[in-house]
Amino acid sequence: MGNPNEEIVNTQNPAQEPERREGRGLGQDRRRRPVVTGETPPEHRLRSIELVDMQAGGDVSRIVTHGVGHLPGGTVLEQMRYLQKHGDGLRRWLLSEPYGDPFMSIDLIVPADNPRAQAGYIIMEAMGYPLYSGSNTICTAAAVLENGIVPIQEGEQSLVLESPAGLSYVTTQNHNGRVLSVTTRSEPAFVAATGMVADVPGYGQLPFDLVWSGAYFAMVDAAALGFALINDEMAAMASFGQAFVEAARPAVTHEHPELGYVGPLPFVHLMGPVERIEQDGFRSRSATYVHPGVICRSPTGTGTTARLALMHSLGEVDVGQWLQTISPRGSSFVGEVLGEAMVKGHKALNTNITGRAWTLARSQVMLDLDDPLVDVKDLEGVLVSHEIPPKWG
């Protein structure tokens, strides 16, 4: 299992810190976050944050709604880079025992910079800071609506969220205050390289293709490795993923043609055989490995999009057709091909992903800054210092 407390390689290359901008919106009421100064009265050593825990396809996303202060930066990408450089303790704290688990993800609700977006969100995982995630977007969209950050509407509702990768266009189906389905479209995916080879200890020379879908994915044929992509193989797939990423990273680019430095290879997508189930519909088992040491419980939205981009480049799927991906745990997402695009000379593909999120818990998580199990050196400064938890009595 991966340990998110380990030092990570930056997935971004923060340049000069951006100047603070005022007036960005968070939800309908455009609330401003308090500025964190890092000055703490010695008697006030308790902090608290508010979480909404959601799951989509079995992957748990912890949505942070209150307790984190203003992050300098304009766009959500700039805010993410500041957090990564100066506040990574938040990620390690909430993904580490006894406060969390590296199989979870964190989604921090932040003000959006783009006027078309109603809210922004920063994604944190064991591997670091992915710029986009389908399952995290599904969970965040449902949490934003069901908890009143953006007022929920009966029936079909359109929502725009700003992720570090750009705008996520979301359509939800709602009934009686509940979000029954979420369909999300983000930035285009594209095949970055084909016919690459990694020399993996214990496996030999393995071919793979490289696809950008919110992060770089190494696309690997699961059947060639003997994987049926079922629950009993989770540990073996995680072991393979660890070995593969360590072998493949030296050959994989760290640069996105528009976003710049995005860090070393974080994901492997294990692809099962494709079967046609309708005239325009296909189905395939799949598994996504997140470095270090995690096999996702869901088929992952970005993994599904990466698979569609690769299939489209091979002429195996066309506009209007769809793919249902099934995870080792049996959960599924549906991805649909919307149309072609271009990303700095790369033929790219617009897709959407549909799934559902379920609420697990709403909670207040407490932290004593003197807890020896928590490294607070880059955590204390991003937590709101004057929000002291109430005493019961």
C-alpha cells in the first residue's frame, strides 16, 4: 500500500507565487474565505474542518467544505500549486491513519476564478495532485448541490465547476433534494505516444501507449499479463502497477503541451477485452492503478476517457458511441464520445462520463496541533486559526 506521508515529487513546477485576487466566487453566495496568517495563540491548539464523505463506484472522496483559509492565486490551478508547495500537510493528514486512508481522495472546495463556474475544487490523492478526476468530479458535484453550496434544482440541472485542468461541465438529474446521476465533461483527452516499451522486473519488455486524460495514463493490455481484472487480483495488480510505474517513468514525459510541467507518470490503466453489447455500446472490464500502491475501487472516469481516446485513435469507436467500464469490484461508469478536438497539435477527443455519488457521512474532523502522529509544519498555516471547535457541556 502506498504511503501518502512519503515525500512526493511535485506534479507541478510552481513558478513565482501569483498575486491574490479578490472577489472570486464560491457557490451562489460568493463567500470569501478568511485569510490565514499562521499566528496562533498558544492556548488555541485545536483546529477543525468540515467534511462530506461521498463515494462513486466505490472510490471515496472527502469533500472539504469549511476550515481551510484563503489560498493565494487566481485560477484553481494557481491555488492548487500554492497548496502543493505550502500546504501539502492537508493532503497527508486526511489520507493517513488514523485520520484517513490512502485509498481515499480529498476534494477541497475553493473559490472559482472563471466567471462561468459556480465553484472550484482541488483534488488530492496518494499520488499527489491530479488536475482532473472523473469520480472526484462526480462526488464533488453531488456534494455541492446536496449540501447547498450551489442551490439544487428539481429535474435536470447544469453546473460548471473549475478544476485545476479547467472547466468541468456537469449535468445532473435531481429529485427531492438528491442527485440521482452526474454526467461530467472536462478538457479533451489525447493519445500522446504509442508503441512505448517498459522493461519491468519480473515481467520483461511490456508495450504500452500513453494517453493524457487529466493526467498521463500508461495503457496496458491486461489479458497479456494474465489478469482477469477481478477483486481477487487487487493485491497482484497493485504490485504490478508499482513495478511498472517505476520502470516506465524515465521514458514518460513530464510536460503537457498547454499546462506545462505535470509531474512523473502517476497512473496505469489495465484494459480488458471489449465486447459489443448494443449497436453503439461497448463494455470492458478495467482497473486503474494510482502510484504508489493503490488500485481504484471504481473504473475511474479519467481511465474510461483515456480508453475511449485510445479506441477512437484506432478506429474502434466513433462519435455518439459509448463504453461501459467495469471495475474489479463490479462498479461501472459509462463514457460517451462527443466529438474531436485539438490540443496543441494533438488530435484529441471530447467525452463525457456518467455515474452516481452516494453520501457516506457529514462530519467535523478535529486536530490537536500537538498530535505526534501528524506533521503540521505545512498544515497549520492553511487551517483557519480562529475557528475553535465548540465545547460540549
